[in-house]
Amino acid sequence: MNTNRLSKKIEDILNKQITKEAEASQVYLSYGSWADSEGYGGIANFLFRHAQEERNHMMKVMQYIMERGGRPKISAIAAPSKDPKNLQDCFEKTFNHEVDNTTAIYGIVNLAHEEKDWATYNFAQWFVKEQIEEEKLIMDLLDKLKIAGGLKASNESLFILDKALGKAKDSVPLAREASSDNPE
Ligand SMILES: [Fe+2]
Ligand SMILES: [Fe+2]
């Protein structure tokens, strides 16, 4: 008896997402290692913590496939791209990676909708929400760097930025979650 509740196409796209989240984790690891070598220990710490978050996303997809009677497939992951040229480049590339991942999530939502697989559609909504948060997190990094002076930032302002990011929260508050009781 076949108890797999996922279609072949859905299982395939979810398996691709496992690889994508693992690749995202590698990107954060590699940028973190670059940041540390440039002397930005706080930013490295921020990126390393985020690498862990991407791994958790990977596990979340694996668990969903298993819950539905499917079989997660672990594939080779691509090497992360070259070191960024500077912090601006680092944050911009990170942002592009997140947008690319959002597009992949939308692909899952589209397919689930097409197949009327409402369980997967519902599962993917968590990631839709998560990606809003992730994109905002990196937008905030770009904003902070801009205020610090962008490419012309002084060593002193970069020092302060690095320290602040080392202690920054891993997630960002979103406007739609604010309430009068909790006006973040
Ligand atoms: Fe992710
Ligand atoms: Fe992400």
C-alpha cells in the first residue's frame, strides 16, 4: 500500500528546497568566515547564527516530507559564491540570495495550488511569512550600513555597527504584527 501523500512533483520540489536551504546555510557560513577574517567579529556572529536558522529551515522541509509519507533526498550542495568585495557587497548579495529563495518558495506555493495539495499549500505559507522576515532582516542591515556611511563609512562607525550586529536579534518585528499592546 502506498501511503505517500505527496505527488512526485511536490516531493521533487520540496527536495529541491532542502538543497536550497542547505545552500543558503553555506552562503551564510562562507560570508561569516569572510567577515571574521576582515575583523568584523560581530557581523560574523550574526551570519553564523543565521546559517543555523537556514539549517533549521532545511530540517523543517525534511520533517514535512516524512510526515506526509515521503522520502527526503539529500543531494550535493553547490559551493558558495566568491567572497564579497566589501560589507555593502556582502549584504547586497545576501539580500539577493534571500529574494532568490523567496522565488523558490513561491514555486512551491504555485505548484501546491495547481495540484490542489492544500496540506503543502498550508505548509508553504509558513515559509512565505518567514521570507518576509528574512528579507526585512537583510534590508535592515543595508539601512544600518547606509546610516553608518555605506562605502565611505569610517572605521569608527563600522566598529559600532559590528558591535551592534553581534548583539542584534535574529528576527525582526514586522509592522503587521504590532498591536496597541505590543507596538514594535
Ligand atoms: Fe531559509
Ligand atoms: Fe533565509
